[in-house]
Amino acid sequence: MRSYLDFLRVAHAARLLGGTLLGRLPNGMGMLAVILHVRAEGGGYPLAGTLGAAFLLAMAVGQPVLGRAMDRFGQPRVLQPAALLSAAGFALLALTGADPLPVTAAAVVLAGFATPPLEAGLRALWTAVLPGPAQVKAAYALDAAAQEILFTVGPLLVAAAALVNTETALLLTGALGVAGTLVVTTSLPSRTWKGDERAADWAGPLRSSGLRVLFTTLACSGIALGVYAVAATAYGERAGDDLASGILLAAMSAGALTGGLVYGARPWPGDDHRRFPWLLAFLAAGYLPLIWTPGLPVMTVLAFASGLFLAPMLACSFILVDRLAPSGTVTEAFAWVVAAFSVGSAVGSAAAGFGQDLAGVRGAFAAAGAGGLLALAVCLLGGRRLRPGTGDQIQLRNQIRACQS
């Protein structure tokens, strides 16, 4: 009987992770698909870039809003309509192109705002599906590592679909979001999950001072990632190699995947809130050698090393979110993680542009190092607030659910 239950847990976990990764592909496809389509329809780079940023910012706003609704109404009743609305936004953009601009902007905002918060929903489900804290921590690490695949595969899918036309790329982006959402929301854990009772407080998870510190820290880490994408492009242009930027981005993702798998493969001693600043410090240190900007072979090694502590840092932050989130706000809290990174990435893209203008490619990569150091500084200043005040809430929630069932 026990082995059968373990098999069911593994099957549910595999379905949830697979469906969520499929449904989150639009997160790595949406902005590029928007930019390519606007350019193909005759829109200039300023317009395409602005609409791409609007997509990211709309997604950053929508994730916590939809996450709060999921805590209140459950997952299928929120995720399925959201996925359909987001797909409708991509379809409308495919029909309109870049003109009339108000309709185009509305389509982009709808596609971004309604992006289903599958990432937050999955992290809220892990504690219900897996038997204990050790397995949850491993799942968070695998989740953080696997998401690097999205930002490698997603742009490749957009580029391949755009060979047909950019309308196909947009429609594919929306369709993948719907397909992945259906895989998740038709599963038993998603259909039966219910949020805990929550206090009547408009601030939700933001009333936790620890989460405010954590979200600010993650936003600063997002700055570094937003910088990295622009800096890698600038490096490729300087080197006269069209493939260089893709190689550097893929190398960083490979480093993050490797780091996440190693981190999740074994338990680590000590408290998570004490380990988190160390992971941030190693992550920030990994960005600094990139300022050297050596030749592509050495730069590829440095790019790989810069990603090694990204997934472990994220996995550790997920544990802290779950422990610090006030009752009934866990999905919204995880959605704020996505929002923080999205806003930070948007700021980072702008910072990289200024760094590039002031000091060339090295200035762009220096902005990535600055973002990492800023994240570390915020964490150290507010580190005491990251200590969970109510014990191991993961274990407590599992015990409560076990008693209820």
C-alpha cells in the first residue's frame, strides 16, 4: 500500500512539473514573439521594445492578482480562464499587427496580465503532493533548475515558428499556455487544492516584513539577469559573432541547471535563512569576472560559472516564501516572486543600456555585478526578518493535511 501511494505521489509530481513547464513556455516566448511580430508589421525598434516591456510589466502586475484569486477560489477556476484570455490576447495581436496602436497595446497587455500563474500554483502544490520537507526542498531545486530550460527552448520555438510567419509564433505561444494549463488543472492535486483561511487584509503576503525584504532582494537579482541578456548581445556584436550571445545565454542556463540539480540531490545542513545570504554572495561573485570580457571560449566558461548558484538561490528563496507567507496567501506570495523578477529584469535591461553607452560591453556586464551586489546588500540589511517566526510551516501544513484526510 505504501509503495502504491509513493507511486501516485511520483506520478502526480511528474504530471504537475511537466504540465507546468509546458504551460510556462510562453513566459520565455511572449516578449520575443511580440517584438518579432511588431517588427514584421513595420513597427520600429522603439515601438517593439516598448510593447515587449509592456508585456513583461503586465505579467508582473497580473501574477499577484491571479495568485490571490487562486488562494481564494482554487486553481482550475482561475488558471483555465486566464490561459484562454492570454491566448486571446496573442490571437488579437496576430490579427491586428502594429496598427491600430491602441488595439495592439490592449492585446499585449491582455496577453501579459492574464498569463496563468502556473509557477506559483505548482509551488503551492508541492507541500500537498510530497510527503515531507526534504522532498519539498528537492522539488523546489528541480523546479528552479528546470525553468532554465524554458528560457532556452522558448526563444528557439519562437524563432522556428517565425520562419512560417510571426502570426504562427504568437498563436503557438498562446496555445502552449492553454495546453499546459489543462494538463495541470485536470490533475487531482490541482482540482482538490484549497488555500488556507486568510485574514481580511488587503496587503496579503506583503504584510510580512520578511517577504518584503525577500521580494526586494529577488527584484535586485532580477536586475542582474535583465542586464545579462542585453550585455551578452552587446558582447556578440562587439565580437562580430552572431552566435556568441546565444552561446553565453545557453552557458549560463546550463550552469543554473547544473547547480540546481546538485543542490537538490542532497540535504544541506543549517537553516535556510542563514544559507540564503551565502548563496546570494556566491551568485554576485560569479557575475564579477564577466567584466573582464575575454575571448569567447573563456567567456563561455565564466558564463557557465555565473549561473551555478542561480537555481540554488531560487530554491532556497522558495522555502523562505513558503515559511514566511501569512496563512491563506501562499500562492499570491509565490506569484510575487515572478513579479519581482519581471520588474527587476525590466530595470536591468535599461541599466545595461546605460552601462553600454558609458563604458561599452564591460560597463554592461558591470551593471550585472552591481545588481548582484545590491541584492546581497538588501538581504544583509534585512536578514533578521527572513527568520521564520512560526517554526517549520511546511511540516505543520503536511501534518494538518494528513489529519484532515
